[in-house]
Amino acid sequence: AQKVTQAQTEISVVEKEDVTLDCVYETRDTTYYLFWYKQPPSGELVFLIRRNSFDEQNEISGRYSWNFQKSTSSFNFTITASQVVDSAVYFCALSEANSGYALNFGKGTSLLVTP
Amino acid sequence: EAGVVQSPRYKIIEKKQPVAFWCNPISGHNTLYWYLQNLGQGPELLIRYENEEAVDDSQLPKDRFSAERLKGVDSTLKIQPAELGDSAVYLCASSDPRGTGELFFGEGSRLTVL
């Protein structure tokens, strides 16, 4: 069963628009971590953020913000005032204590920001 | 600090040939992972090592895939014989058990099987 669902396969926005990438997860563990990674065309996976299951505080880092809601098992990612350099594939991932914290990735959302 | 190093970056082989990928994790990272990423998909775990022990290889197709991490540092992933469907990117990652669970990924090895 898919543990991480990213329903949006592709999103296209015009520069300076805000965009939200959705992530829904499934787990029975009480201790788990949620991640977002960025994969630009170069291919390397770049870590963006990690949240643990006990910390539901939303986080903001520059133009990036994350909304973690355990009640809906969601961990959504918003880019404010998008830029062309934000174009990439974004992956949401879950790691659970009972799997040694190996990352379980969603299928990714491809974001295209056009000038 | 050097990141996770993988080689080769690109490999093109004919089907039924063998191929091997090498990974050098970040110094001090005891946990090493091999992931497979098919085009348009998220990475999928193949095998996880804690030091030299493979603690999770349930997703590794053992009929043709093998991996080793003899001294608990570098690791090699081998495919023999390769099939057309093995064309993908093979990603290596490592993590620090004292850390926050963050995985650090290498640039990957892109395999094309003709």
C-alpha cells in the first residue's frame, strides 16, 4: 500500500504565483518523520525539511512554508512568490521507527515555473 | 565535508551483461541505503545496511541483484545479468544514527540497458 500520496503529478505556474504541493501519508507508528526533498533536473535529491510526529508546528523558511496536520495526515508544502529556479520534482517522504527510518517516498510532483 | 560519492554516473550496457555501482558514504555514517528510481517515480528502497549488516533487503530482487558492504564503509551494488527493465537511476544514501533521520543522497548512477 502506498504510504505517501502526492496526488498532483504536475503543476505549472507563472513566476511570482504561490503554489502548494499536497502530501498525504499513512502510518500506524506513533513515532515517525516527514520530509520534503527537491530533485532538480541535475538529479540529486536535495533535503528541504524534516518534521517529527510530535511537532505539529508549521514552519517557514524564506519563501517556503510547511503545514503539518496530524488530524488529516497531511504535510503540505507552499512556495510563495515562485521563481523559475523552483522548477523541479518535489518528493514527500515518510520514515517510521519500525522500518529503521528508511525513507518511503511519494511519486513526486513536477513543478514548472514559467517566466 | 565530502558528500555521498557514487560511480559511475552513467553506464550503458547491453542486456545480459553484468554491471556494478559503487558508493562511498559520508564519513561516520553507519547506515547506508541503495534506492532505485524509475523515470517519473519516487525512489524505492532496495537495501539498507547498518554497518556491514544488511538489515533490510526485502525489496532487493535477489535472483539478479546483490550488494555488499564488507568493511562497513563503501558499498557495491551488482546486477547480473541486466535486463531491459533495469534501466533506472540507482541512488545511494547514508545517514548518521546520532542525527535526525535525514538521508544524504549521492548524485546517482544512471543505467541504460539496451
